[in-house]
Amino acid sequence: MITIDIVRNKNNEIIGFTTSGHAYADEPGRDIVCAAVSMLTQTIVLGLYEVLEVKAAYSIKHGYLTCSIPEDISREKRQQVNILFETMVVGLKNIQENYCQYIDLHDKEV
């Protein structure tokens, strides 16, 4: 199962996320659930760096990705980051709706 933790601050803004595990919906290389989650979350990291130019902290390994944004970004940049992150959450929830037996999604405030 893929576990996804979305982390929010007290203002309900997403400040980071972690994905871990594998769906095992099919054999490696044919698992569309793992591929969809990986593509979506990795694209968000790329969007932070290459589109928004936000130097997020991240770590990626086989079956694991964690990402968090710096606290000292401007308000305008923070709003752009939140749009990107909220779009990711919409996509992850959509994947979960169709493949709920493979994804455990947690959206929490710290």
C-alpha cells in the first residue's frame, strides 16, 4: 500500500508531503497506481524548482519521496506553492477514489 501524508500549517496551507510504499496493483513496471502517484508527486517537486523557483527540501528513494518548502518564502510565492500542492492533493484523491485498496491518504495539520 502507498501511504501519503500531506502536512499543513495552522493556516491550512500545505507545507510538505511524504509518500512511501508500493501499491502492488500489478507487477513492477506495469503498476499504474504506483506510476500515477510517482508521476504526480515528482512533477510537483519539479514544478516547485523549475516553474516557481522554490528551493524545496526533498529526498527521493525507491518507494519514497518527501518534500517540504522553506518557511521564509514570500507571501506571493506561498500562494503559488499552495495552488500547486492543492492541485496535487486533488489528483491524489482522484487516484484514491478509483484505487482505494492501494492508497492510504492522510491530510493533517501540524
